[in-house]
Amino acid sequence: MPLVSMRQLLDEAAKGGYGVGAFNVNDMEQIQAIMMAARETKSPVIVQASRGARKFAEDLYLFKLIQAAAELNPDTPIAMHQDHGNSFETCKSAIDLGYTSVMMDGSLKEDGKTPSTFEENVTVTRRVVEYAHPRGVTVEGEIGVLGGIEDGHGAGGSGLEHVTDPDQAVEFAERTGVDALAIAIGTSHGAYKFTKKPDGSVLKMDLLIKIHNRLPHTHLVMHGSSSVPKDLQDIINQYGGKLKETWGVPVEEIQLGIKNGVRKINVDTDNRLAMTGAIRKVFAETPEKFDPRDYLKPAREAMAKVVAQRMTQFGQAGHAGDYSPKPIEEMAKGYANGSLDTRPSLVGAK
Ligand SMILES: [Zn+2]
């Protein structure tokens, strides 16, 4: 099966009332782990690569691995997404390579650190939409600024400094025509999200609900949504790691988000923790081993277990065969004739 448009995956998720995890990849083992989990749970899949990942894996290696995943798993719809594009050029290079979805994160300037102005964000995101949609490619934008830093990308902070303003979200959707919108509701990137179990004072679910009510046709995206489970932290620390105590986004909060318009949930840290814990365990228990396969295989299995768990929790499990993937050329036609347009003024939202 060729790679599928992320928009189609998210439209189907909206119809079915479930969310789809977007899992970051940097290498073959992580891609295989996601595909193992997808086969086991019969889930549609969003695989995403950050700029850091594309650099680490030399772009073409990573993309060819995704194509191999698509070829080897003909029954699984797979969308390939650029995570946090920092400029038009980054997004264009992903689209030209064959990615079926891109995120233009115009909430930050091109340095990936400094918050930009609303107008700058609209201008660069609109430019990406104008390049992507005629090619059938999905665009995710971001409004408000997430906290934390990952892969050198992020404004830092707690995630509460620049939460999304609902009026701005509506204006942004109207002026850019994005398919999906990442919003800042207090989540942040990386392992150290919260110093206590998050409650209503740190995670603004009421804000999310408000935005969804005003933008019912724009798929909402939750970033920084690893749960950072204690058992994964414990394995690392048990085998010589030194993680400080930390909390992620509880799965129940994500599920509440999914009930209120969240269709894409970004998860990276949990998979990193799972792999690192499994590798540390092998090193600690069998220090005589030196074949990379001896620790990469358990690492891959540990990640597959976490991914399968999230696929089940987000509700995407069992939905891989619900629909036939449309070629992205057909998506391009849908954008051209307006049937895929989600701008609030055109779809009757207010
Ligand atoms: Zn993110």
C-alpha cells in the first residue's frame, strides 16, 4: 500500500471517535517496533520524523525504511509526517521526498526557539499549505507555544506561558486552511513535563474543549503527550540510570482530549524510555554480551509493547481495515474542489 495522507487517517478517526498516536522514528528498529504494534492491534499508523531524526538517519535511509514498512504491511494505512518543520524549506523538502504530511511549526521562528508573532506564523503556514495541498499533502500548524525542548527544538518553559487563545485559533484556521492544529494547553516536550501528577491547574482541558467547540472540523493535535510511566522510569533507574522523578500526561487526560476533538497524539519520550530500559537491563544482567542484536531486539520489543498499549488506549486499534486509502492525487483534487476545506467560514463553524 502506498503511503496515505494523514488527513484521511484523521478524518476517519473523527468519524470513528478515536485518536491516532504519532510515534517518532530515527532508525529501523523504531519503525519495526511501530509496525509490530500496528499489526498486533490492527491499527492505522502515523510515523513522524523530526528535523533531528532526518539528519541523524540521513533522510533517504529513513524514508526508504518507511517505504519498506508500507510494502511489508499492505493492510496497514501509514502516513509519513514531518514533525516540527521550522521553515517552508524544511516542509518542502519533506513533501518533495514523499512525506504525506508536514507540520509547519510557525509558533517559533526558524531557529526553533524564539516565539514568533501571530502574523509571521500565519504567513509561513499559509505558504506551506499552498505548496502542500495541491500535492495532496496534509498540513498541521501550531498556535500558542508548547513548553520544553526536544531535539534542540522548543521555547523551553513549562508550557503555560503561551497557551492557545481560542479567538486566535479560529483566525489562524481561517487564514491558513490547515488540516490539523497543535494547541498549547500546558503540555511540554521531553521527559520532565511535570513535577507532580498534573491536574486542572496545569493541563487546560477546558481550553481544549472551548477550541474544539469553535473549530469542530479542524483536527486537534496534542504534543508532548508521553505519559512517562513510573514502571519505565523504574527499569532505567534499577539498572544504573539516573532519571529524576517526573510525571507525564496521564492517559485518562488524553482520552478526555480524544472525546473533545483530539485526533493526533504525539508520543516519543515513552518509547525512548522503553528502549533505554531494555538496553540497560541487558547490559547490567549480561555484561559479557557485545552483539548489538542482543540488546536491540529487546529494545525493539519493549518499544512495540508501549506503542501497542497506546494504540489500544487511543482507540485506533482495530481500525486499520475500516477504509480504503485514497491516493494522495485524489486528496489533491479534494483540496482543489473545496470538499476538504475546513476553514470555519466555509464549514459553518463560528
Ligand atoms: Zn511536538
